[in-house]
Amino acid sequence: MLTVAALAAATVAIVTHAAVPTGPRVNAAEVTMRASTPPPPYASQARTVGRNGVTASRNHEVTVWTEQIDIDGDGIVDDATFAYDDANKILFASKSGRFTCKSGTFGSGDMLVAVNLAGNLRRRPAGSGFWATSIDEDECGAAYAGIFGCRFDTDGVDTRCGLVHVDSKLNDILIVTAAK
């Protein structure tokens, strides 16, 4: 039989475990700030956004260029690839390599950030979006290896996270397994 003290201790342990941050740091605000800047004259065209397993295929050409920004919020400037999808009013940014986890540890993989712009076809709030990152089991607190991601609001705050599938047709992520 559980005593009130044992029940309280178990509840604290569960809440503490649930509060452990999962996933990498993502600097959505830095990507959002680029939305007001037009693509540079040296930009090219492509139909795929992102790298390796963390990509979004487009059914039309998008404007692509490379720029240096702190995409993952670790204070280090990264080479990020931007893709402006004018038809859907979405700005994508991606990078591959090392990133800082929310817990302060480090991980490595591919990262894709998508920010909805004003007038987007899905009528999502401008500045909201999603991010997705390939991670290994136990990397950044993830319980499973795969593509981990979150939707974020207009303030860049993660609202719903888990293992995801990037859906190019919906311009969104499908959360396959919710984070604990």
C-alpha cells in the first residue's frame, strides 16, 4: 500500500523526468529574421530542401542560397542553406553537423527548420513553423533513434514534439511518436 509520502515522491520523480529537455536547441528566431530579407542575387533553384534523411521535396522550384547564421542557438555561426518557397510562403533553413542539445550536451546530424511566412497557403500564423533533426538513440534525451522534431509558435516556443515524418505535401511534420 502506498503512503501519501511515497505517492508524492513518485509524482515528483515522474514530473522531474518529464521535464528533462529533449532534442537539440533550435534558433527559430534567427531563421524568422531572415524572412524579411529577399534572397541574394547569387541564389539558385532547387526542388529539394534539407540534407540526407531530413528533407522536404517540392513540386516546384524554390530559391536556394547559403548563409552564415546561428541556426541552432549555440552561439556559433553555422553554414546554413536557405530555401525560399514563394508559392507556399515558407522559408526553410538547414544544416548538417554538430549541434547543442537543450540539455547542454552535443549531438550531430541533419537539421531542417521551416518558418511560415505571411500569406502562406495553409493560413498558419506567420513566424510559426517546425523543425526536424536526425538524432541517435539517447542523443539529446531522445528515447529512440530517428528524426525528432517540434512544431513551434510565433514566439519560437516548441508546442508539440516527438519522432516525426516531414510531409512535403502538407508543408508540416507529422508527429509519429509524442515525446514523453
